[in-house]
Amino acid sequence: MKVTEGIIGTWFYHLSEDEKPTRSLCGVQTMHTEVPLSAWGYRGHLNERWCEKCKEIAAMMGEK
């Protein structure tokens, strides 16, 4: 599982399965990021946002 960033909005993160992610678990087009999985859900001064759909799908898959 990888944290990826949506191509439409800055600091809006998704979860993706593959090594070279282009789609998130929820189906959104994404790009690579260096954000570690351990940072999922963190809210800092950038007002990061995390995809609830990806979170739900990952939970159903037994991830995160």
C-alpha cells in the first residue's frame, strides 16, 4: 500500500496498491509521493486531506 497524491488537488492524499501508482483504491488518478504510509491521517499547517473512500476500501481489504 502506498500513499499517493491526487492530480487535481494539492495535499489531497489517497491510497494505491501498485509500485507505480496511477490510480487510487477509490479510482482517482494519482501520482507518486514520498509521504510514508505511517503519516496517513496527519493534519499539519498545510491542511492535508485524506481520502475517506480509500480508507474504507483499505479497511475492507484488511490494510491500514
